[in-house]
Amino acid sequence: MKRRSFIQRIGSILAVLGVTEAEWLTVSDSYYQALAQPTPRKLALLIGINNYKNIPALNGCLTDVELQKELLIHRFGFQSSDILTLTDEQASREFIEAAFTEHLTQQAKAGDVVVFHFSGYGTRIQVAPEQSQNALVPTDENQASQNAPVGNYLLEETLLLLLRSLSTDRVTAVLDTSYSPPDTVQTKGLRIRAFPASAQAQLAAEELAFLQKLKTQTASKTPDAELNSPAVVLSATSDIQQVAREVLLSGFSAGLFTYALTQQLWESTPSTTIQVSFSRVASAMSQLGSKQQPALVSNKKNQTGVTIENLLPDGNIGAEGAIIATEEEGKTAQIWLGGLPAQVLEYYGSNSRLALSTGEELVVRSRTGLTAKAQLAKISEATPLQAGQLLQETLRVLQRNINLTVGLNTNLERIERVDATSAFAAVPHVSTVVEGEQPADYIFGKLLQTPSRYGLFSLGGEPIPSTTGEFGEAVKVAALRLAKKLPALLAAKLWRLTENEGSSRLPVKASLEVVGISPRVVLQRETLRNAVVETSPKKSSSSQYATLKTPVIPIGSRVQYRVQNKSQKPIYLMLLGMKNNRTAIAFYPWQIIPEAETPDNKLQLQPIIIAPGETITLPQTATTSGWTISGPAYECEYQLILSTAPFKETLKALEIAKYPTGDQQPISTLVNPLVIAQALLQDLHNASIIKQDLSSTSTDTYILDVNNWASLNFSFQVA
């Protein structure tokens, strides 16, 4: 379409937005210069809506657009001029459809890469008697009508037809939304991206006409187009009843799915299958309190072989962030840290270090949200910094005084919040905030329809097992009761801060396996900095990831961990976990001392050592392998932590706890979980080579060197 024709077509939309034609012409100069570039190209249309006209605002959708844009530019080589963003009042239904047509359909050619992203509300609307469809909610969601409310929505069917209209088969759509809000009142820990349409609402006639036009065009081109859609659709939920959520972090809010997905894409290698990435995404969302499971929709024949390179090529080097601006003649920089796990970013401290591909290091001096100020560690020897340079983590600095943050539910009466604040203030390592106003780890509130019964909830509103009190219990009594359970939750929070599968330089590979009659690999993890990049995924290894949901291990199965040391040094191992988000557990390396040394064959703990190049299974006995998974059903999360130095402090803390002889099993409950977590961090700190200029801060912080530790997460369900 000619430039003038395009301006005429969207003139009415520009008028609604208050954009003059002169302003648009100025913007479109660079837009149309981009049109003249030769293919192949990388095009993106990113949409985020926080502010709606007639429904409650969201908080994280604009951050999602920023997360995607920084990822596409710095990690995957997109040009800024080829990325079109529509936010808030710009994202009307008409403008979204016009922008898709002009920016993507009219430009994309065979072989080009196209990314479409939407963050905002979704809904269900009736389009015919007894027929409802999923729809994206634009900023102008409703229109006035004398008869019935009119939903000015963008049907999901319309979007799929638009994706189908593209001339390239390298199309990825990311939908961080959901369609069916829950019937019950939800906590505000994780805001929900689904809004109920009025039962009387009618879909806008313009949308139905546009849909019909697309159907006619598609049918005339390829009658079987519905079976040959080129797009891979990555969705925040895998079920119509699930809800997409957004999380409040320090300094910003973001979609759980968008943050977890983009974080994985920063660190993933080209041959990583999207199924493997999704298993990590689901785990990351679960750690933040959401049960939503991501979904992949694709008509590609080898769906299990879809790799990061298929979706977004030319991203060969994984990273935790990039330089986005420089100052002081290239000696200091503003850096983007979207490649760090969310829970790690929250506590990423000053003096943390990241390296450039040249080997030079940047030292973090301050952080606000996703960005930080950093400077060269050795200015005199360095060349000026440049925007766009990728950064890989080398030193992680964490404060030692990290608390468990409990959000007080807004449904509590004022006097209840006062009493709860006072009671929790007396509990060591616990702080309180008002739910939804500041980041929290868990929510303290009432059970529905039982006003005087208190309990602890995940940010997603799920009750934490065994935290519910009796009817008529006082707030202060509830807080004191929970004081015995909170150390285990804080312990899990601390060992999650060690997770570094993407940034670790310690080459290890581990898998969780079901053994016995029908052996299979449940989950596989490998430090990515040292993983061998394969040109194509092996079918035998990718087929195990056919499902994107959290893996399920049947009750009664026997399981084991297989851990491979691919380094040239011996490494030491610890396995800690959390069962049902309530009980801290660990693997205990009990070994019998020979009778010559002790008359009663006493059991004691021995370090688990893996020799260079060797593989061990955990646990392993002379008669059988693995341990039996017993019921009833539960959720489980393990952190497998490896180090180049012994876990002296951790083993010492484990031995201090007195266990009855009958409890000396391979997997047992931790009696002192918080002490164990603190000892673990101290061991990793001791294993690191502390730089001279950081030694003065080591008494207040843990300093962890990526060359000396690896921490891998395994999350699964037992049913």
C-alpha cells in the first residue's frame, strides 16, 4: 500500500488518539525507510494495555512490552525500526488490526521472522446462540448502545487468521492473557488478566465483518489453510479455566508468563527445544505462587522439535542482560537484567559482576527494577563500553539479612491488620506488607466464608497445607502458630536464590528418572554456558517433553537422580527440597562407619563427591536403585546444588539435628531448614574466589562465583 493511502486509511484512528498527521508523518519516515530494507528481516508487533476505559487497570502489560523489546533487540538482533509497539490508548481494536496488516502482513516475506505479542485482558463473548469464543480486550473495550452493550473485542479466531495470512512460516505469537476469570474472590498477590464480558454483550459488527473478510481471503488462497498455519502460539495458560497472572516485584510489575519466558530466552542456547524452555517457565511461575501452565499451539509436524533457533535465529550467545546506554565516555553503563530469574533479581546486590564477551567485567553499583548502573572493574585497561554488548553473570552478591515477606490480605479488618503486624514483628526473619502494595512471598488472610479462621496462602490464592487454624482463633495466636512453619518457607526462598542453570560455568548435567520396568527421563537440566550446541535436536531426547505441563510421577514409582560431572575437578553435591510448599526435605548421605572404627556400626553423614568426568546416581544401594515415591498426592520441588568445594557447614548443621535411628532414610524432613539454607549459602560463599576489592563487604553479603557452583531446579507432581 502506498504511503499516502496508509495515512488516509488510519486517519480516523489517529484523530481518536489525538495524533496529528504531521506527527505521524515524522514517525513514518523511519517506518517507510525500514520498508525498503532487503529481506530476510525480523518484524515484531508488541501490544500492552494497562489502562482501560471502563474496567480495572492492570499493572504489568507495559513492562511486558519492554521485556520483549529489549530481548528482541539485544538478544536476537531485531532492529528497533522493525518493532512496532502499541500501548494503552493506542491499542484500540481498529488500530491493532490496521497495524498488523500494514506492519506485518504487507511487509513479511518468505523466510522473514515475525513476532506478535499481546499483554492485557482476555474474555469470552457470545458470537452466536450457545457459542462463545475467546477474545482479546483492546483499550476501547465497550461501545455505547441503546439495546445491549457492544464488546469491541479482537477475536482469537481473527488473530489466528491474521497470523495465517503472513507469507513466512517463521511466526511466533505470545499471548499473556486468559479468558475465564474465577468465580471466587481472589487475593491481590497476583493480579488476574481475565475479565468477564456482560452476558448481554454483543460483538461489534465491525469485528464480525473483518473476520468474515479474512475468512474469504484465506479460503481463496489456500482452502486447507487451517491445517497449515505457520504460527507457533505460546500461551500463558493451557486450559480455559486457568488464569494468566502478573506479579509485583521491586520497582515494577510484569506478566508472570512474559517474564519467565523472556528470562529463559535470554539464557537459552539455539538448540534448546521450546518444550525444555517451557518446563523451566512453568517451574519459575510455580515458585512465584501461580499454578498456570503454559501452552504451545502449533501445526508443525515435529512440534517437539521446535527450538529457540527455529523461532528466533541468530541468538547464539546466552546472556543475563545487555548494555542499553553508556555514560562518562563509555566508562559507565545502564544495563538491562531481564535474563536473571525473578527471585534472584529481587535480591541482586551491589558489587555483583557481569562480563562482556571481551572478558572485561562490569560492577553493579545500584539497581532500580530491571535496570542497573554499572561501571568497568578496571577502567584504565578497558575500551569504551557500547550499547548492545551482551553481559554474562560472573559474581552474584546477595544480602545476608533476607526476610520472608508476608502480605496482609486487604479483606482483613483494620484491627486485624494491626494485630497481625504486631504479632509477625516478633517472629525472627519475617516482615509484613499490605497485599498488592509491595512485593510479598505469601499472603496471610481469612478463609472464605469463615471470618475468624486464618491461614497462609500462595500469591495465587492457594491455601498452604497445614497452615489453617481453628474457628475463632485470634490473629496473634495464628501468627504465633505460623511462626513454626515460616522458617521452612524462608529456607526454600534462600536456596532458590542460588539457581543459576543459565549462568553457571560449572559444566554439569542432571536428570530425574523413573527406574524399573518402564524407565524414563522425567526432567533434565544442564548448565547452559557449557552445553554442547547441536545443529538439530535429537528426536529420542525431545519426545519426552511432548507435554508442556508440570511432569507427574505416579505414586509407587521408583525414582533417582543421575548427575554427570563434565568438569576437570571433583564436585560436591547437596539435594534440598520443599514438599507441598510446606515441608522442607533433603537427601541425607548416610554411611555406615566400619565396625573396626565403631562398635555399633554407627551411621553418619558423608560428603557426596563426583569425580571429574564421572556420573553417579542418587540414591544407590547394593540391592536396588532409586527410592519409592509414596502417597498421597503432593507437589514437590528440589534444588540440586553442586560446588567445587565441600559443603562443610551444611553437613555440620545436618549432623547437629538429632534424628531417631528409624528416621535415617535417604529422603527425610529437615528439622532445621533455615539453619541449613544459611549454611549452604555460606559454603557456596566460601567456595568462591573472593576478589580483593569485595572482601570488605563479605561480612554483610554472600558472594558467589559462577565458576564454582551450579544450582538446578526440579519441580514435579506426585499423583
